[in-house]
Amino acid sequence: MAEIFEGLPKVEYKGAQSKDALAFKYYDADKIVLGKTMSEQLKFAMAWWHNLSATGTDMFGPGTADKRFGAVAAGTMDHAHAKVEAGFEFMDKLGLEYFAFHDVDLVPEAEDISETNKRLDEIVDHIAEKQASSGKKLLWGTANMFSNPRYMNGAGSSNSAEVFCFAAAQVKKVLDITVKLGGKGYTFWGGREGYETLLNTNVGFEQENIAALMRMAVEYGRSIGFNGDFYIEPKPKEPMKHQYDFDAATAAGFLKKFGLDKDFRLNIEANHATLAGHTFQHDLRVAAVEGLFGSVDANQGDLLLGWDTDEFPFNVYETTFAMYEILKAGGFTNGGLNFDSKTRRPSYTYEDMFKSFILGMDSFALGLIKAAAIIEDGRIDAFVKDRYASYETTEYGRKIRNGSATLTELAAVAEGLGTPALPGSGRQEELQSIVNQVLFG
Ligand code: XLS
Ligand code: CA
Ligand code: CA
């Protein structure tokens, strides 16, 4: 197969002083940070949909990028094969070890699901061959249960049992593919699992059905040897007015309510967290506190725009705080950093695809370096520990922690304390100064 990204090099690490636009300034794959190589800490993945399928189409106009990759026409099986070639050449040139996809990113969907599945088998054989020769790995697979008009009212949450069966069929097929390609994750992003109006919606019924679909996925997946993690990817809205997996806290409650928390974890996307009115760091922290931290969709939103812009990560404060949370959560096991990010519509060239990933990978590499430096510096951790010290240094504090305190006893302590002392300064500004000092030296 001829080279597709002709003239574009294998991207190398050249260091922070380099002016080479096609080189990494911070991402040095084999450099050790906190005991692991950068590539092991970061586990970067390419999203098939944005990188190989999306052309920049928006509500106001058609695409600007030509992503036929040498195929005569888009939306054909020839094109599907060309995307496989392009994807593996791209991953090789950027040094990406993982990829992620929806079923319909791989092949054009046919009228009949059996025909779609045949097409999938053909393309999956091609992907398996490329994996064997390159060592690239599948981070996670997912079924697109939001684009086809039959999913207008959701998939697991659809009012139609017939539609539910199609959703089941797609999940089953993608689990088969994921196992075949050695994937360690399967993601449920409930794009249309929500509602437009409560006037026509039985919320409790719909949530039970989503849980039923997930339970069947776990049963089937485990029966065919899928030993990775299932993920819920929270998002509060868009396309629906309200989505059930609103944020990490809501998804955690749902998983625990339905007993799915042993098999599921969360895939946290930066732009979805901010759409929910949280920071990216907040949703990562909640996932970790719930014991459900799993994987990350790396991108960033634009706080001046109220929608999911899926920009390549650029904000180093955000990537630093994200990596701080990820490191504190113990790092990735089955998960990784999937660039669910797209180049801006006017950035339509192959070169822009490369530069977008260089930006994203360098932003996260910097985030990793700086988060490790914050942890090694130790001042922030020491302050947080000290802030709660009274729960260790007093008997009543220890009893509150171990669950043996009573209101009567604590009320007596309060009476004995006289005028209560203030709880100590939060020292936010000092801590922020430490972060700036670590970031900018
Ligand atoms: C859309 C989501 C989607 C999921 C996978 O907003 O980010 O791309 O990651 O279905
Ligand atoms: Ca996503
Ligand atoms: Ca998104």
C-alpha cells in the first residue's frame, strides 16, 4: 500500500527548544516519570471517528477536509479499507499505541444489520492483520446507538422494544469484535439515553431498561472471554436536552443502584465534565473517590460556547490537574487517554492532523511532568493532610472517623470547648502560587 501521509515524517521528540512544528517538544515516549515511561503513563489513543471519518461538517456547511485517503468515493468499503491503512500509518508516525472506534466508524452501515455485520467482519480482519504487524492495540470499542434515525428516542431507553433489539444486536457484535481485536474496554456513551420532555417520558422505566441492556452486555461479554472494563461515559446533554448519565456522580449512583459497579468504570471526557458545570478535574476526582476511575476522553471545550467542541487539549493547567488526579488514582490499568478531539474546521490538511496530535500529546506530556512535580514537591499533599489533622490528634476526631461517636458525646465536647476556634485558613492563594511556581519555575 502506498504511503498516504506522504512527506509527513515520523514525529520525534526534539525537546522544548525545538522550533520544528512536526516534532514533540515534551512527549518523550521512553522517558521515565514516576517509575513508568511516558507512553505507559499516558497510553494515548486515536479516535477513529474524529481522526479518520470526520471532515469538518457542521450544521452550517459541509466538510472541508478530504479524508478519502486515496479511495475513489467516501462511504464505500474501499474507503473503509483506506481508513484502516491511513489509521495505522498515522498511529505509526505519531507513536500512538492505541485506537478506539464505533462500529459505524469502521464501515458504512447497510440497510440490513446482517449485511453491516458482514462488512464489519471484512474490515476487522484487515485491522487484525495490521495489529499483528504493528503491535497497535484497541483501547475500547463501542456501538454507535445515536446516529441512525431508529435511535431518535434512545437505544436502551427507547420506547420501542424493537429498537432495543437492534441496540442489543449492535452491542453483541461490537463485543465480539472487541474480543477478537484484544480490546480491554467497551464504552457506553448514552448519547440519546435521556429525554426531550418529561411529558412523554417514563424515566424510571427507561433507566431500568438501560441497566438491563448493560447487564446483558456484561453477561455476554464475560461469556465470550471479555476480561476488560465496561465504561459509562457521562455527558449531561447534547444531543438530548437531558442525558441520564449526567456526570460522574450521577453515573456512579446509577451503577451502584443497579449492581453494575463491579464490571463498570467511568470514562471521563473533559468537555463533558465542563458541559455539566464541573471542571474536568472534578469529574476525575469523583470517579476516583467512587472507586470507578477507568479511562479518559482527552479534549477540551470552550467555556464561551455552550456545546461539545471537542478541541485538542491545549490548556496546561487543565492537563496538569487531570494528570494529578489520574496519578493519584493509581494511573491507568485498562484505560488510557483517548483523543476524542477534532481539528478545527479551517484546519483541513493532513499536516493539521499531525499538528493537532502533537499539540494534544505535548499538552498531556507537560501535564504529566508538572503533575509529577507537584506530587514530588509535596507541599500541597502535606497541606491537605494537615488540614484534617484534628481527626487524628483528638479522641473525638478519631471516634468520628471510626464511626463510634454519638451526638450526645460530641455535644458534651462542644460545650467543653467554649468559643469554637476557626477551622484554619484554606490557604488557596498560597497553593495556587505553588502550582504556578511548579509550572513556570
Ligand atoms: C460524544 C461522545 C462520543 C463517545 C463515544 O459526545 O464523546 O464520541 O465518546 O460514543
Ligand atoms: Ca467521548
Ligand atoms: Ca465530546
